[in-house]
Amino acid sequence: MDDAIRSKLTKWSLGADPDPKLVAEVSRRLGIDLPPDHQAFLQEANGGEGFVGSGGYLRLWPVKEIEIRNSELQVSEFAPGLVFFGTDGAGEGYAFDTRVRPHRIVQVPLIGMSDERDWIDNGDTLAELLDRISQQG
């Protein structure tokens, strides 16, 4: 995991038992090209949650949960092209917009996710997302 990312996750509970093969398998099944920094994070920490720097809260789902939660949220019906990978612990989700390359990370209301006018662009890497969240608060 990149030191710049690690420095923003000092107050985090990191997930255990990463499985590099599972990361690649889930990415393939969902049709996403994970940014290298996000892939490295999942291979080392397999999700986690906590405050980002002195900013907002973030929960990144373990790899095994990504497919399940996208199915539960009925993302393919309500927001085709998005693949959610975490939340702010409240009503906002974070997703990859797979309709563009590189995939953009967007913050999306979990209720009303189909209205693109409510989506907030957060860059295309985990580092950019963490930078933006660390400035909240």
C-alpha cells in the first residue's frame, strides 16, 4: 500500500485475510479495471473503515462483499455501469463508473442513485478519493 494512502488511514480498522486471486477474479466478473493503488490496498488490507485524516468517514468493502452488495442494491437496474465498493457509513456510496476509462470514482446517494445530477466526481484513484474525503469535515 502506498505511503500517501497509509498516512490518511491512521485511524482505521483494516480488513484481514486478503486474497489477491479473489481481487482479480471479482474485478474480471464485474468488468472493472481497479486503479493500481486500490488494487494494492485490497491485496494488503481487504477493506476497512474509519475516518480519513481529519475529514469524513469511509468504509471500503472487503472484496467478497462487493458483488453481494451491488446485487442487494440492485445497481444493474438503478445505475447501470456503476460498481459500488464502499460507503460513507450513512446515505452515500462510492462507486466506479465503468462507462468511462479510466473508471471514475463517483459519490452517489444510495437512495436515488439513478439521477446522475447528484453524482460527485472524486477522481480516478483511491488516493484522489482519500484526498477529497480528508478535506471534508
